[in-house]
Amino acid sequence: MTIDDIIDFAGGLDGVLTLRPGPGDGSPEISWGDTFFYHSPDGTVPTAAQPFATIVTKDYPGEPSSRLDRPGAFRVNVAAGKEEFVRRTGRAPQDPAAAAEDHGVADTVMPHPVYGSAGWLAVVNPGTRTDDALRELLRHAHGLVRARHERRRDR
């Protein structure tokens, strides 16, 4: 899957706002080139919500390397939730650095290098092995955030 394939898929889910920070939009320079997916039926950036998925094109300071300094390398991060994390990895969320020795392994669903303990999963350079799984994870994460949004709206 390419970055554009993922953006098209996730951005096509109901009520998704896709943000692609870049020069001149007021976003921090470190985020330029990355993509953030929010559930936002009204199309505005949620003030208190986190994205349900992201695409990052570089390693961020302070996190274990996913070797995103390679040409064309990127990582998709998905807020899968703890139950889905267990289903995909066979273990409870824990210290992500201890859960995966090499966060740069391509086309493999693995704990997120920083937020794995919160139920986030990641895929570096998704390909044929993870195409279906990544689509399922994105749908699942979107469903979780949409349900949370609806519960808050109904209060």
C-alpha cells in the first residue's frame, strides 16, 4: 500500500477529517509530510480528540527508530484499542520497546514503538502481507472513535 492508498481508504470512512500539515498552515515543522486522521463529522479539527490513525514519514525525537530515514519509508499508526492489540499480538499491551526489538521491520503488524502500551499498533511500509489487516485495523479504530463520539454527543 502506498501513502496515497491509505489516505484514500481512511479518508473515505464516514466522518473522517484528514490533515496533512505543511509549510504555511501554522503546524509545527516536524509534522510536515505526515498525515493525521480524525473522526470529525462536522469537518472541524477536534480540540480535545487524538487522531485514530497517523502516517509518519520520519522518526520522531525520543522514540525508537523505525528506520524511516530510508527513501520512501513510512509508518502507519493505528489506535486499535487494547482488545484488538491482544488479538493481533497475542499479548497484553506493555512497554513497547520491550515488545518489539526492531520497530523498522517492514510489512508487519507490531506494537507502536511509543504508544503500544495504550493499544496502538503500527506497520512500517505496509505491503501484501498487511494490506487486509491494515484496512481492518483502520476500520476498527474508526469504529471505536466514532462510537466514543456518539456516546459523548448523546450525553
